[in-house]
Amino acid sequence: MSEDQSQSRAGREEVWIEKYRPQTLSEVAGHEDIIERLQSYVDRNDLSHMLFSGPAGTGKTTSAMAIARELYGEDWQDNFLELNASDQRGIDVIRDRVKSFARTSFGGYEYRVIFLDEADALTSEAQSALRRTMEQFSNNVRFILSCNYSSQIIDPIQSRCAVFRFSPLGDAAIEEQIHRIAEAEGIEVTDDGVEALVYVAGGDMRKAINGLQAASVTGKVVDEDAVFEITSTARPEEITAMVEQALDGDFTAARSELDRLLTDQGIAGGDVLDQIHRSVWEFDIGDEAAVRILDRVGEADYRITEGANERIQLEALLASLALEE
Ligand SMILES: Nc1ncnc2c1ncn2[C@@H]1O[C@H](COP(=O)(O)OP(=O)(O)OP(=O)(O)O)[C@@H](O)[C@H]1O
Ligand SMILES: [Mg+2]
């Protein structure tokens, strides 16, 4: 955590994602294989450079911080530098910070740890420079690079790192953490509330915990209504109904359902598309139709990324489903 971050956090009510961030590797939920491998590096006190790749909110930063805590105990913050590749103005700034950090260690440790978040934001030229920096300082520094897509990281870096692929967290890992936090905070969550949080999270623990905290603010029991409302998420059955209406050829009904989600419930078009994507295998349709829907979803997703109007893309998607036999 950078200094500005910890200062701005002070005095605010603590956010649960920080309050319940695992402090040790063994507290990290899921990822059993990864944690076992990381633990053995720590136990041998012999870190290699590492690359953590995977989607948001799955424990990459958390694991890096836990490693530092285990290696340095109370001195961890003095021997752990977190940089964000997309914050820093270019590779030169990163190199300067690495250089001054690598010069010494606090407390006589052999090496310090640098965590470079969003490494995939660096251009390949910048990554080549980073690779040279990693080599230059490899006696005094171990790098942990983090990215969402390892395919965006150049081979010479990948081959110098032990690569760890963090997958979306499973339902059980998320459920367990929700129960743990709810118990610690003394709030009541119904079974359908837990199920809704797991759905909303889609493998992202940060989303699950933020959803839980937001839904608990009213002081009432956290149930599925509270979760879907506070997170502006359509219920899976609303998505299913809309797509099935389109598949039945009733475009008008499908379109007005879409309008209700976008206008009345204020759900973002990109999120509706994402939910259609996630629900495809739950629709009451054959594989062939599912494949066709996925094809359309991919097309709409690409166009939205390129700046197309979300509502038009979603309507066009429903229209194309309604036109099919
Ligand atoms: N595996 C996990 N076990 C327990 N809590 C987790 C786990 N993963 C994430 N969390 C919770 O979610 C929060 C965010 O996780 P973290 O910062 O590790 O995500 P990340 O993988 O680095 O995501 P990003 O790609 O967005 O940086 C943590 O503070 C923690 O509360
Ligand atoms: Mg992170």
C-alpha cells in the first residue's frame, strides 16, 4: 500500500476488503496449489521472480503482501514496495524507484520484494527495459509482477519468472468468506443472499465482499433482494426471461424487458451483456442455439469495447435472436 493510500484511508470507516484481507498465505481462500507452492518458497526463504496472472479480486495483491509479511514480519512494509505500472510515468520512473529501493534493505535481509501491479499495461519496449532492470538488481530484489493477461507479458520476462495463474474463485471459497465476515460483523445473511452474492461476484472476491458490506448498511437482513438491488445486478431469471422471449420471436417483450433493466433498474449495458454471457448454458435451448448466442455476444462485446452504443448493441442482439427459427 502506498503512503497516500494509507493516509486517505485513515479516518474513514474501514472497508471490509481491507479489514478482512488475509494476512498469511494460509488464510487465502481457494488456490490450494498456488498457495502450497508459494508457501514452500517462503519456507525455504528462497524467492524467484514471480508472475501472478488472473482476473480481478482473486488474491494476487493479497498473496504478494502475505509473502512479504511472512518473510519480514514486522519489517514487511519497509521491505516491500508496491508500484503500479499504469500509474508510473513510464519505465524510467519505475527504474529509478527500483534502483533506490534496491540499494539497501531494512533490517539486514538479503533481498527486498517489489510488487509491480498491472505489468501488462507496459508496452513491450518498456517490458524489455523492465527485464534488464530485473536482471541488474536480481541480487537485491525479487520481483512479483501482477497482470490480468499473461499473454500480454513478453516471453523473456515470463521465462525468468515462476508463473502462477489465479483462476476465478470457486463458489465454496466465496461462500466461506462471506459466512466468516458476516459472523465477525454480526450480520444475518440468508441462504439466497449468499447465493446472490456468489452470483454477483462471478469469481471476484472483492465484488462479493463489497456487495455484502453495501447490502448490510441498511441494518436489515441481507437477502437476495438487498444484494441484487444494491449491486445493480439483474436477477439471473430476468436475463433468462428476456433472452427466451427473444428466442420465442417476441422481440417487443424482450425489448421492453431490456428497457426495464437499463432504465428502471439502472443496470449498465455492458453488465447485462456480461450476464447473458454467463447465463447462456442455463437457457432452455440446444447447444447449437447457445453457440449462436455466444457468437452474437462476442460481436456485441467487441463493438461496445470499440465505443458502440450499448443499448443499440443489446437490442440488435435480441433482434437477431428473434429473427432466427
Ligand atoms: N483468495 C482470497 N481469499 C480471501 N480474500 C480474498 C481473496 N482474493 C481476494 N480477496 C479479498 O478481495 C480483496 C481484493 O483482493 P486482491 O487485492 O488480492 O485482488 P487482486 O487479485 O490483486 O485483484 P486486481 O487484479 O484487481 O488487482 C482483498 O483485500 C481480500 O479482502
Ligand atoms: Mg491487485
